Amino acid sequence: MNQLKRMVQRLNFFEKLLFLVGVAVTVMGFYYINKLYTGEGHLSWALLQAAFLWLVLLFLIILTDSNESIKEELKEVIKQHINETRILKEISKQQLAELEEIKKLLWEKHHPKRK
């Protein structure tokens, strides 16, 4: 129960709205397809078309939620990448400064100043 509470708190407004729309489409679609079937009493092209379009609509809702989740995960990955890039830039600057210092010391060692 505690895990479910944390998961719901993590959802943003778009995901909550998409969930409500998905539930509404599921219930209303099932109701109207069932009503069409009980009204006709047999399998017809209209019933098959309605069922297929309903399933396509449910698939699109699931796909939209997947895309939103991927977008959120990519946002976190990009933030981590930016931080790592900043750290690597600082390390590169430090290494360059160290190499320049080593180069200077080696130059002075092999080319002493003449008086």
C-alpha cells in the first residue's frame, strides 16, 4: 500500500489525466460495444469495426503513457549527463594544468638557464 502511495505521488498531472481518460474510454467503449452486440444479437461488421477502433484507441492511450514515461526518464538521464560532463570538463582542465606544469619542469631540467 505504501509503494502504491509513493507511485501515485510521483505521477504528474498529465499522467493522472491520461489515466482518467483511459479508464473512461475503457468503460464507455465496452458499454457501447456490449450495447451494440446485445441490440443486434449477432456478430456484424459494425460491431467488428467498433471493437477494432476501441482497441486501437486503447493502444494509443497506452502508447501515449509510455512516451510520457520515457520522456521523464530521459529528462533524468540528460540531467545526469550534464553533471557528468561538467565534472569531466573540470578534470580535463586540471589534467591540462598538470601537463603544462610537467612540460615546464621538464623544459627547465633539460634546458637550464645560462648565465
